[in-house]
Amino acid sequence: MSVVIVVGAQWGDEGKGKVVDLYTERADTIVRYGGGANAGHTLVIKGQKLITRLVPSGVCHPNKPCVLGDGMVIDPRSLLEEIDQLQARGLLLNNELVVGQDAHVILPYHKRIEGVREDRTAGAIGTTRRGIGPAYEAKVGRRGVRIRDLFRPERLRELVAANLEELNPVVRHLGGEVPTDAEVEQWIADALAAGERLKPFVRDASRFVVDKIAAGKHVLFEGAQGTLLDIDHGTYPYVTSSSTIAAGACQSTGIGPSKIDRVIGITKAYATRVGGGPFPTELHGDAADALRQAGGEFGAVTGRPRRCGWLDLPALRLGVRLSGMDGLALTKLDVLAGLPEVAVCVAYKLDGHELDELPTDLDDIARAEPVFARYPGWASLAGVRAWDDLPATTRAYVEQVGKLAGVPFYLVSVGPDREETMVLRDPFAA
Ligand code: IMP
């Protein structure tokens, strides 16, 4: 039995979907633990593209239970749409789907206030506008609506009314439109109808996962977003509103840290970021465009072009520390093919000191100067399936990155398809 957490080591979009999909072959149960429909995991299976937002990417494997943990914020309508789309493609027909009864619900007013804030306030975060932040705000403000409230019409009504009483003046103040009574009635009716459809899946997710672990099953936890977007440890305030680091898996799902056997961080061979916030290794102009096109770096949820730059090892080391990563999966190595040289940030200089981790304070990041190492590039990696088939320059690059990150590689990916993967270690091995 092994319990493995897969976590993004950068600002999200590291290719977690593909890695989770691969690891699911060895897992019995897959658990998504944070965020909501702000995530978009792109999978390519036999050339066909599939994007999951809420349901764990392991859904492509029949008969494997998929769990949505209590720490998630779930838009019931998005979830139903996703279930319908997956089932239309012949997926999620035999999988047991478990939706945590204590997960919080995203309602249209969360999206509305987020949109108004993003449009009208200075220093917008550049969120995905899926209502994630406002739903987590309501949760910690102890006025949130939970999945279990979708089965209690009176309670739902009271909660919605109490939330709107607080939010409407803010929306008005920011120049937004408050909902009409008819709109609110419709929102409640939609939420109740969605609750009815979701009811068969809703249960005590913590109990479900803990029982699987106790029964000796392999359990895979799938993180969303990435380390540097963590609410506590990321580049605050340019972060998401949940715990994206490995500890979030325990917190969100209601399992103890003693149950975790291994943590694998996912990093691309370069870096990207969507939305605002610091990104010291960012490239601009033609160099960024080339990387964006080669890597298809456009948001899976919002379609926004992703900001692109060189791999940031001090940021990766921060991720290794924060999540206690045992190893890394390196993705999109093929995207760098054709470049005459590949750069990597190996340290930062700040106030005459060399830092081996990215500082997280925005002012420090602004003043810190990245130190780059440069490596010779490589030609196409098409058709490469084994470590020994990699060009010598590529192997040297990967070895150097692993050495500087301080943990071994478990997997190296050279293309979007399942077959374009070199598995170097088994995360589920005892
Ligand atoms: P939110 O999660 O929608 O509140 O957005 C907060 C920040 O996190 C924004 O910069 C988003 O672009 C970023 N973000 C949220 N989810 C993802 C993701 O899955 N991949 C990459 N960036 C994300």
C-alpha cells in the first residue's frame, strides 16, 4: 500500500494531468484536494484532447474511484456539465465518484463579485473568475454554503440571503449590478436541482479515503495549481485561495500526515505563469512567443496566453522544501528542442547575498537578481522513449537540474501522449 501526493512545483500548468493519468494505472483511488474549476488538466489520449476541471484526471481509467475532497470549492453546475461531458465520451460510467459533503459551493454571486473586483479595483490578481476566492472567503467567514446544504432548501435560502446582504453593498459600491429577486430565486432553484442530481455521489469523503488506505489500497492525491500559488507560502497576494502544497491534501481530505508515503513535484523544463504577479525569469517578445507556441501555453480554463520564461531552480527548491518532495517529474522537455542554448536560473542575488531559494516577499523578489546558467540545446526529441536515447546535451541538462533541485527524477516527459514518457522510478514502490 502506498499513498502518493502529486503536486505542482511552479505556478500551475506543469502537466499534472498527464502525470496523474499515468500514475493512475498503479493507483486504486484518485483524490483531488484543492481549488475548484480554476484548474484545467489537459490530457491527450490516443491523440484526443480532454480537459478536466473538477473531476481528478485519473477519470480516464475505468473502475477507479475518483474523490473530490472537502477542501475544494465546487460549482455544482460546472461539475454536472463535466460529468455529462465525460460520460458522453464513455468515461466515468463505472467509476465510483465521491463528492465531499463538506466541500463548499460556488454560487453565481461569488463569480459576480469577483468579476466586479477584477474589473474595478487596482492591482487585480488576474484570477480565473470562477468565484474561487469569494467562495473561500465565505468559508473562512463561516457563512459559506456547503454541498450538504444543497439538500436543505430552507437553510440554503437563509445562507444565500445572509451572503447577499453582505455582498450587495460591496457590489453596488464598486459599480456592479446587484441581482434581482427573480435572479436569486433562479440561482436557488438551480442549486437545489443540481444538488438533487449530485446527491448519489455525496458522502463523507474523509471516511471513504481513510477506509481505502486502511484496506491497503494505493491512493493518489492530485494537487491543483502549484506551490507558488499557495495561499500561505506562495507569491502573496498573487496566489489562489487554497493550500496548493502537499500538506493541503491532508487538510482538505481529512487524513493524517502520517498516512502519506511519497510526494512527487511536477515541474516543466521551463516556467509559465497566468495572471498577475512576479515572475523573475520571464521572457518577453519573440523568445516568449516561441516558447508559448511550441508549448501550447494558453490557459486550459480561460484561454489566456501564459507568460513564459526559463526554469527557476530557486523557486523549485522552495517547492521541494514546502511540500517535502521526494522527487520530481519533469515535463515538456521536448518544447525546448531547437533552441541553441537553454538557460536556467540557479540562484538569486539580493543585498550582496546569494539566495538558493526564491524569496516570497514581493519587494524582495523585485530587488532580487536572477543568476543564470546556460546549457547547449538539443534537436527534436520526437520518438525518444528511453533515457539512453536522449541526446547527450539533454541528459546533461536534466542531470544538472536534478542535482541542483536536490531530489531525483521519477519521470521525464517528452510529449503530450502517454507513450512519450520515461518512467525512471515508481512512486508507489515500498
Ligand atoms: P483564482 O484561483 O481564480 O483565484 O486565481 C488566482 C491566481 O491563480 C491567478 O493568477 C490565476 O491565473 C492563477 N491560477 C488559478 N488556477 C490556476 C491553474 O490551474 N493554473 C495556473 N494558474 C492558475
